[in-house]
Amino acid sequence: MKRVAIAFLALYFISCYGLDHSGAAEPATPAKPKGEQEMKKQARPGSGVISEVSAYISRSGDANLPPEVVRKAKHHILDTLAAIVSGSEMKAGKVAIPFARSQGGVEEAQVINSKVVTSAINAAFANAMMAHADETDDSHEKSLTHPGCAVVPAALAVAEREGADGMRFLKAVVAGYDVGPRFTMAIGVDNLRNKGRSSHATGGNFGAAAAAASVLKLDPKQVSYVLDYASNQSAGALHYVQDEDHVEKAFVFAGMPALSGTTAALLVRSGFTGVADIFTGSRNFLEPFLPEAKPERWIEGQGKQYEVMSTNIKKFAVGSPIQAPVDALILLIKKHQLTPANVQTIAVRFADERSATTVNDRDMPDVNLQYSLAMTLIEGDLSFEASHSSAHMKDPAVLDIKKRVSISVDPGLLKIVKTERQAVVEVTTNDGRKLTEHVFNVRGTSENPLTNEEVEKKCRELMAPVLGKERTDALIDTIWNLERVKDVRELRPLLSAR
């Protein structure tokens, strides 16, 4: 018994004080209070972000938006509807409409420029495919996303399903623009691309999900589940760049994100539950993107700064990096009466490598810089028809000019103006003159936004050939006055096929 008592005392002594490596006793580290452990647990990356984003989306439908934000949102709704209408005549639209028709489904939302009324999910998908069919849709430079082509179709389809009023629809669009672009900026645009993920698909997915959840008036917990289901559908591989018909690109940038985001919101509305915080816990969404990801960026400026104000509307129906070079060449043509006959070379300098590689001699005409500049020099401008003509891509006259176009990257341009959407175009003429034009902010960028009249002009050019002048005018007037729209289904007669 004596030995047992001594052993027990020894064990007690060690448990209280511990032993150092030499066997000598030392004071044991006191157990940390439970509260301190919880505090450390809460301090991990991403903690609290999901709840704040969910709360923001949940209350977005009741937000009191500044007048300038409402006005800019109307610009982008109009611009996206115009892209959908014109895109319905492009290949992506011509395959999307029959597909939606073949799916049938409960009649909840209109497929634009058709007689199809189908489920909100199918309508969001088809309209989104058309929205990015012709490269006229908007873009958000810092997030490397095209918000409108996914967010607006998702918001519109769910708003039709719910019979929501015009301002509920508009506020959902604003929320989608805040959530989608900020998400890719939080994860890191290059971070996504380095892991083979498309920022356009990822941002569009979360933006569409946010817009749909806003229309549905989901509470914060439900919204957190929507973000969970959106994360499980977040995809978009980068090999879409090989697509020659702008169909897969429309799917990656718009169709798939709108489909996924709308589905996520409607699943939760139907009672689906899931993980309330995708940024924390075991195997969370954030882990593969750390340490580069900055999750707190997702909530920066929330409710104070609106990303729709930082989103660009395209002046030309071509890829975003081509906007500045085309604008610069048009200015040079007008100033110096340039023609294919008197131009020897055209040298384009971009501020960043990504812009240069994105548009360097691509297979699709509307994202091919050399082709776009060749057609601009021939036409003296760049028409919608020329931007999308595969036939012109093979024209010997066009091929001849394309050979004269060179591309380089000059990071020093960022020291002049910190925007990647700038370009310098230098034309060398046959008589030895060197003519240079540097475009910093193309008309339509957030730094140089379009007026109401300019937005109308672009929309009329895209929609009138399809809808006719009378319906186009009526649609434009209705969007300018969304405050008066009691039910967005009022838009259907203006957008359906005759």
C-alpha cells in the first residue's frame, strides 16, 4: 500500500508540474481558459465574413440607394437587355432558345426574343447565354468579371417568378454587382487563374446567387446556405479560350453562372439547408486559396460603395482590352485621314501582360485585336457587324493589315495612370510619320461614363433591328421608370418575339 501511495503522489506531482527533458520537475503550462480558445478560433481567416455578406444580401431589397446608384443601375440593366436582344440573333442565342423550349417546365419567366415562358432557372440560363453572345455586355476591370450578363438575367427571371416590382429587381441587381466582383477580388483574380478557375464564372455565380436571394427576400441564415450551394457550383475552366463560336465562352461567363446562382437560391427557398459558413471549419472553400486570399475584401465598402459604379459599359462590341486600342486608332484616323493604303505598321502597347495575351490573334473575331484594328482601319470605325464577321476574318485585305499589327507590354504605363484598360497606339505611315494616341479611359468606363443619351443610343442600335423602333422606345422608357413598374412581368410584351 505504501508503494501504491508513493506512486500515486508521484503521478499527481508530475501532472501538476510536469518534467523537463532532464527529468526534473517543472511547473505545468496552465490550461487556457475556454473563452481564450474560442477567441483564437474566431480569429481565423474568413471568420465572420459570410455572416456579414449574408446579412447585407438579405436586407438589400429594402436598401435606400443613392440616386446616382439607381441611375447607374438602370444604365446596366438597359445595356444588358440590349446585349440579350442582339445576342438572341447570334449563335449562342440560336442554340439557347431552342434548348430552353425543349426543357418545358412551369411557366415562370420569359426567354427574351422568343415565345418561350419557362422555369426561372431555364430562363435565367438562356437569357444569360444571349447576354454574352456578342461581347457588348459590361465588364468590371478590377475583378475581371462581366457582372451584368449573369446578374441581370438571374434577377429578372426570379423577379418574374415572384411578381416583384421594378425597384426590387433593380436593388437585387445592385446587390449582385456588389457581391460577385468583390468575391473574385477577395479570393484574388490571379489566385483563381493560377488554380485553373475562371474569375468570370466564379464572380458571376456568386453575383447571380446574391441577386436571386435578394429578390426572394431570404433571411441571413438562408442566404448563407445560398452561398454554400453557389460555392458547390463554382467552376469554369480556362480552356474556353479555344472556342471559336463564342458559345462555350457565353456558357462560362454567363449561362452557367446565372444557372448556378438561380438554382442555389431556389433550392434554399424550397427548404434545402447546408453549411452556414463556407469560409471556416474543416475543408472549407477558402483553404485552397490561402494565403493569397483576402476574405475581408468581400465586405469592404459594403453598403457604402457600390460596385455598379465601378463597372464599365462597352463602347464597341469587342473584348474589354480591345476598347482602348480601337478608340485610339479611330482618333488617329480622324486626325490624320489614315487609310489602309497609307499605313505601314500599327504598334499597340498594353499596360499589362494579361490584356495583351487575352486578345492576341484569337480565333473569335470580337476578341481578336489584330482583326478589330484591321476592320477599324478599313471602315474608319468598328461596326457591330464587322466585330462578329467570321467571313471578314478570311478576307485577304484584312489578313494583309493584320500582319502590320504588333503587340507589346509596357508596365511603365501604369505609372502614368493606374488602369489596365489603357493602351498606346503608334501608327507609322508610308511617308515615315509616327503618329501616337494614348487612350487612358475609354468612353463608357467608370472614369468616363456614358450619359443617358449615349446609353440609349447604343441600346437602340442593338435592339431596334430585332424588336422594332416602337417596342425599343417603350422598353427604354420603362427601364428609366422602373420605380413605376408594379410587376416586372410587364416587360414581357416588350421582350417577347412577335
